[in-house]
Amino acid sequence: MNTLGHIIKSLEVFFGCYSILYILFYCTLGILSFIEIKKYYSSSNFLHKDILIKSNNAIGVSIIAPAFNEGLTIVANAKSLLSQEYPKYEVIIINDGSTDDTLEKLINEFSLVKVDFFYQDKIKTAQVRGHYRSTNPIYNKLLIVDKVNVKSKADACNVGVNSAKYSLYVCTDVDCILRKDTLAMLVKPFIESTIKVLATGAAIRISNSCEFKEGVLYRSHYPKNFFARFQELEYIRSFLYGRMAWSRLNGLLLVSGGLGMFDKMTVIEVGGYKKESLGEDMELITRMRKYMHLKKEKFAIKYIPESLCWTEGPSDSKIFMRQRVRWSRGLIQNLFIHRNMIFNPKYGITGMLVLPYYIFCEFLVPVLEIVGLFIIIMDIFYFGLDYYFLFIISISVYLFYTMVTLLSVYLDQSIKQYTNIKDIMTLIFMIFLEPFLYHPINTYASLKGYMHFLSNKEKKWGVMTRQGFKQSTSLT
């Protein structure tokens, strides 16, 4: 056997060992997720949310939502954010230099006037042009901040943090629809924990095809759009199967930018969101964990298995690819920035387990898939492929992939997210199509993101075209 043959056989052995370890690790995550979800629901009445909603001594929370050219839906979105059932909160919408009528619509709808505001630039940001409050006492919880656009959501979030008056804040997207008890649910871990909680997150769902009434979810439907359907599956799997396990291990590295509650002082101490980052949510959490490890203080980051937020997912291939390329580029960027933490015992579980996981089980997977395809082609043409062995391996990987998603859907449906049998059956059917129709697109997007990072291609966020939420017209 020549040198190439030895290399191919060595790679086959590597892939075999890697696959076994990968499957064992994901099985462990599944067990941990089940334990953590069961623990959550068995202790959910320890501090019931109704106590927080009715309390006169609730912890104050600021809701921060950047907005850029959201004139089409900004009024409805603002009213939705103002509908929280929580006694002590404010809504801060940052008009990030919109070039449409976003600010004008807010001013007209909520009777806003420019006010003197004691703005402390604790985190350095672009110029803030002004703060606006309503002359109508009904909207006394609303604060609008107008700033210069520097093509960075992170900069807008930092302006919101600087403007927030409460010690906790929720970062969300202005187009997100939050469940009315979101603040009460997210604040619970901060109160119940015996150690410092840095952040909490919760499951996010795709809003495409769902029905909303007055800014509140009215009826949940499985999406009809091709990309939205598979994104829903992906979200269910990542939130319930992955992040609940990492919450159990206190190893969460990502609290989604669509919904997360943070300890404001810690965020300020670490310097806020980095505007040069393409994955500012993951990078912030990594930096917060690093900060606490260096201080040698115990901390926790918690996840809640309930769906508290609905967001519109990309509905066409161009927007979807742009989003996924940015995500994958953000992943490799974050690993590169914090490479000194990897396998460094000084950073505890973050350095010894969490970051290595993201290298071997997230970053490397798309690369190894392409290498594996190359090996199969080489075997076919030069070394004689064992088709029976290939069939067995392929079926095993496929069944494992679908089993993980089926388990995640089972955990999700235990709280009856969908009540329509047709929606449930369609959801299950799409599980078996995902590896063939959706996964290859994701793999291509990941590889493209890696190439953009390595070639230092100019960062372009692009515009997320909104379809808007479907408003229910039912009278019942």
C-alpha cells in the first residue's frame, strides 16, 4: 500500500474513533438535558412567578431592543414589549440611525418629546443624539434613544446598557414577541441562586406562520416556509437538547441575542459588547466567564426550557445564507480571540470542556464532513470501497441524528407547544428529511463563513427583510 493509502486508512481509523466519542458525548448531553428539564419542572413552584408579578419589591429590569429601519412594524413591536406582566421594568428602544420613518412613527404614536437625560458613557459608544420620553403617562415605561449608526448591533446594545436604570437587563430584538411573563421567568434564577448569576436565557421559537393578537402569541403553528420549518427543528434541538445540558454543567457559552437577561454591572465591568465581533452574544458570555474565573468567584449561567420568545426566521436562501455565514464566522472568531483559554485549567470548565467542545463538536464538524466525503471518493476510485460497511455507517449516523431530534421534539411536546395534530405530524416528518435537505446547506454556510474569516473578507451584516407577524382576526 502506498503512502496515500496509509493516509486514507489512518483517516478512516480517526473518523471511526471520532464518531464513537461524538455519539457517546451527545448521549451524555441527552441524559443531562432530561435530568435538568425534570429538575426545572419539579422545582418550578419554589418561587412561583405570580409572587414576582404581584410583588412590591421586585428587582427592576430594563428591556433593551435595538431598531434599524423597522418602520413597518416598530409601533406594534414597541407595544408588545410594553405588555409585560411585571411590576418594575422599562423598555428602551434604540433607534440605531434608521434611514426610514422608524423614529418619526415612534414620536407620533407615543407622543414623544426630547428630554434631558443623565447619560453616562460607561461603555464607549458612537454618538447619542438624544433621549425621548412620552408625554402620555400610559407610556411612562418607554424610553427611546436616538444614536448614530456605525453598522454594529453591539454598539446599539451598549447604548442601551448605558441608558438602563435597573441592575438587570434583557437584550432582545425589536421584532421579537415575548411571552407576557418573560421577565418574571427570567429573573427567578437571579433570586433563587445562592451564587452570582451572570445571565439567564430561554427557548426561542420561529414565529413564521404563528398567529398573534395585540402583541401576544394567540395560536402556535408549525412554519410553512422551507427554511423556517428546519430552523424550528434546529431551535428545538439546540435549546432543549444542548443548552439545557450545558446549563446542568454550568457550562453555557451562549445566551441567544434574541432573548437573554444579564447582570448589568458585570457586563459593564468586562467592557460591554464588542462591536468588532460578529457573534457578540457568544463573545460577551465567554468574556464574562473568563472574568469570573480570573476573579476566582463562583458564578452561574442558567437556561429555562420554556418558550418565552418568538422571532421571525429568514424566509429565503439569500437571507438565510447571510445569517448562517455570519454565525459560523462569529464562532471561529470567538475561538480565535479566546484561544489562550483553551485547555487552560485556570479557566475551569470553560477552558477544559466548553471551548474544546466548540472546537471538536461544532467548528470541526463541517470540515470533517468534507474530508470524509473526499475519503469516500478516494476509496471508490483507488482502494475499493466496502459498500456494505459504508451503508451500515451511514444508516447508523442517520438514525442517531434523527433520534436526537426526535427526543428533543418529545421533550418539547411534553408542554404541548403544538396542539394541532397536523402540525405535529408535519414536524416529525421533517425530522427525517432534515439530514438530506437542510444539513448540507448549513454545512456549506459554515465552510463559507470559515473561508471569509481566513480571507479576512469585509464584514457585511446586510438587512433582514421582515415579513411581519400574522395578526389573528378571530373573535374567540
